Amino acid sequence: MTNVTEPSDTFVTRTGLDDLFKRHPSNPILEAARWPYSANSVFNPGAVRLPSGETLLLVRVEDRRGASHFTVARSDDGISGWSIDHTPTLMPHPEEYPEELWGIEDPRIVWLDELQRYAITYTAFSRNGPLVALALTEDFVTFERRGPITPPEDKDAALFPHRIAGRWALIHRPVATTANSKANIWLSFSPDLKHWGDHMMLIEARDGSYWDAGKIGLSPPPIQTTEGWLMIYHGVRHTASGALYRMGLALLDHDDPRIVIRRGEDWVFGPSAGYEFMGDVPNVVFSCGTVVDEATGEIRMYYGAADSSIGLATARVADLLDWLRTTGRDGRR
Ligand code: BMA
């Protein structure tokens, strides 16, 4: 007879968790030191694969004042040989868009078939606080700004690529004005990309010691899979040495994304490499874009490391879904 408690099945299935995402050996793949013009840091890029097969990153570049803008970087293989615009691609334009006074940040890109254009939802930052703004583009050369689509404080937003039951749907992250400033993920609907309503809380930050207690937000745009919309979201843990940003998974119903089918309890990707531990904001991995190779089922996640450089991590979509199926829980909590 022994009193030693056997590990539970749940524990056993959690081993090997670190292998879900694999860091690329040439990480960080993009850094300010290799930028064609003076920049403090390059991070949190939106990502898309163009019809030509090229990977395009819309990179958040922070200048030495502290304000951010976006610059396009293109690569044939999505890993190396980046061709970077020699001047900023999209600058804040506070004269016409005062909400961009202190910069534009964290773009999420989605191709909208109906409009035949890419939609970029990004954070516009000013003394009124961060809010979500929308711009449309065909070619990442000229952009049509549609202005703010949410009031502050709100960020971490992405559209779904097509209408759902006749309306556009937006995932975003408003911050509550209650004493604890709890920040949950919300879903809103619009007939025209301008007027938004039927707001509902989609996924709630957990409590206590959880990695995603108190503050969560969408990371890349939702990813269409055979089992529903795969959502990679970030969670923030407040520690004695500051905020710790990690990412976890949830799955939304394909036809009705108000339904949360599964939510993982553990984080699946967190800082562990030197360039993620050290930088302007240590202990941060933060993704705004993925590219999925339909033929191989591989997902490439581009992410900001320590708000300083850009890393690439890959996983198999089937493994992420399998992990959610075996270890996830039902529902939004
Ligand atoms: C979040 C966002 C990200 C940033 C992260 C860590 O609130 O503003 O742009 O990477 O904080 O600083």
C-alpha cells in the first residue's frame, strides 16, 4: 500500500504542452537593428498570405518618441529575406483623426471577400485612451480610414471574414470602469461596419491565480477550422515583477460565434526564450497575426517578443483542436 497519489489523466495529457507551438530557430526573425530607418522597436505585426504566395506583415514600429506606426515587410517564405518598406507605410494622422495622436498599434488583418479588400482593425491611441479604428486596403499601399468603431477604452479587435447571419461581427476588448478594471472579450454586430450593437460578453477573464485572471484579449483574428473558429487569446498575470503575457485557446461555433464550444484552462504559449524575457517590456509574447497553410495544416504565428522584436512559432491546427477537445472545458468561463 502506498499513499502516493497517482497523477490524474488531466495531468498526464498536459505533459508535452510546451511542444504545441515550436519557435523558429532563426528567431527573432525581425528586429529594429535590421530596420531600414531609425526605430526603437518592431513588434506585434498583423499577418496575411497574399494571393502571390508572399507573406505580408504589417509591423508595429515604435519610433524614438514612443509613438507607433505601421510598416509593411514582405517575404517569399515568411521566414527570411524580408523586403521592408523604406519609409513608414501608414502613419498616424492626428490632424484628421485626433484619436491617433499618440500612435496606431497592434493591427489585425482580415480579407473581406464581400468588399474585396483587407480590413485592418487597430488601436488608435490618444489622451482619450485607446480605441478600435478601422482601415481598408487592397494593396497595403493606399488605405481608406473609416475612423473609430468603438469608444475608449477598447482594443484587441478583429472582424470575422464574412457576415454571420447577415451581419458583420467584431471581437474586441473593452475595459470595465469598475474598481478592478476587469477586461473581458466581447462580441458586437453591425449591418454596415459602422453602426455596432447587440454587444455581448464572449469570454470572461478568470479569477485568482489563473494565468488569464483579470485581463484577457483576442490575439490574432479568429481562424476558420473544421470544428469552428479557433481563437488564440492572451491573458495577463500581474506578478511582483510586472505583467506576464501568455496565450491560450478557445473554440467558437462556426455558424454562431456567440457560442463558446471549448476553452482551454492552461496557457499554450508563454515567454521562455531570452528575447521574450528581455526587452522594453519583459515577459511578453503578443500575437496579432497568423498565416495558415491549408495544404499542410500548419499555422504560423507571428508575435511580438518583449515589445521589442518579432518571433515566429508554428503549430498544427489539428493538434491545437485536439488539445482543446481533450483538455478544454465547455463554455465561456
Ligand atoms: C498590451 C498591448 C500590447 C503590448 C502589451 C505588453 O496592453 O498594448 O501592444 O504588447 O500590452 O506591453
